[in-house]
Amino acid sequence: MKAKKKFGQNFLVDPYFINQIIKEINPKESDEIVEIGPGQGAITYPILKKIKHVSVIEIDPDMVEVLKNKIDDKKITIFAGDILEIDQNYFTKFNKIIGNLPYYIATEIIFKITKNHSSEAQLYFMVQKEVAERITAKPSTKAFGRLSVILQYYFDTELLFELPAKAFSPEPKVTSAFIRLIRKKRVGLKIMSESNFELITKMAFAKKRKTIRNNFKNILFDNDFLSLKISPGARAETLSIEQFINLENYLTQKNINFDN
């Protein structure tokens, strides 16, 4: 069965990498697992050798039929639809969320799951290598940006290994990577406003070559930077996650109008 471009399908076919993924996920009988975009079941089948039941989310009706025909309905629950339309509370019952994410909506999917703060699930995703590098990047590196800050606030992130294009059918034009995100049990320093945190990180990285002073012109002034212990001449990619949290706390407490 041919992959469909409109769903961003690239089916994993390499047995070596399938085994590596199963090894990292380490499915146990007590796990509640949901798989996003199972396709023809390359990961689904070996998981079901380890656990009794799996849930999947699949938008392609043809793939839904493949799974229904090959897997006993007592062993699989299929949500046939768009993951972006699923209520966030759906994910709360799972302790592991896995998937080969379509590249064009991978970050949207991850952000959707991120916003379910009652979920403590471990996330295991195949994404484009460039996205994986941005998610796991450290401050003062080229890949460090808005995606790094937001996701690393919520998760411990790790790029586990890369997957070459030839591991998939059809072969994508990019290298892929397998990542793990484990939600942090954050104590102490926390953001006060999720919406402000997202807006502030967006502003900070709006013009990466510009300094923090320039990106927050008419919002933050020298006295503010002094209070924050942040150099106004610094660029956003040099700030730590803690400094971004402090920045959000400071602006939220002062009820700063970002529309100036």
C-alpha cells in the first residue's frame, strides 16, 4: 500500500531500527501506551508482543483497515481521526506516548501534548533530525531557540539516535531522529503565565541576531536588565532556561503591556 503525501507518511521498514526503538521504549505489561500514526504497524506489532493492549491514533482510513484486519480488536483501540482534534485529556490515562510524527505537524503535536499538565507520560517520537536538535539544544548553540526553551522547561529532553532516510519507505529527503521527553516534576522556580512565557520566548528569538535589549525595545530598560541580572547586550540563545523563567516572572508581576 502506497504512502500518502497529504498525511506525510514515511513508513519505518528497517528491522534494526524497529528493534532499537522497542528497546528504548521498553514496553512492560503494566504500561498504558498510545501510538500516534502507527501506519502499517511496524512498531505496533512488536509492542503487542510485550503488552496485552495498545491504543493508536490514525488519520488514514486505509491504515485503519490494515490494523483492523491484522490485529484482534481486543488487543487494539483505534481512534480514527486527526490527533490535533482530540481533547487533551485523552492523553492523561497513558504513561507512554509514542509515534513516527509527520514532519509538517510534529511540533504542533508535541505542543498539544505538552499543554496537558496532568499527563506524566514519557514521550518517544521520531521527528526530523533538525527538529530533534532544536528540541534538545543547549544554550549558546546554533540550534537553541524558542522550541528548546519551551520544551526544556517542561521536559528533560534527549536525542537517542538518528535514522537514515533508507530506514523508511518511501525515503524522506531528510535524516530522522528518535527522541525521548520525560516531564519534569518542577519545584521552586516556575512560570506564572504560560501564555506570557510563550510570547516572551517568541519575542526573544524574533530576530536572533539582535540583542535582548533590541528585541524587548520599549518593554525592558537598563534598570530592568539590572534587576534581572541579564546583560542587555546578550542574545537570546545565550540565556538559560532559568533566566527565561525569571524574565517571564518579572514581566508578569509588573503586568507589562507587550503591545507597546
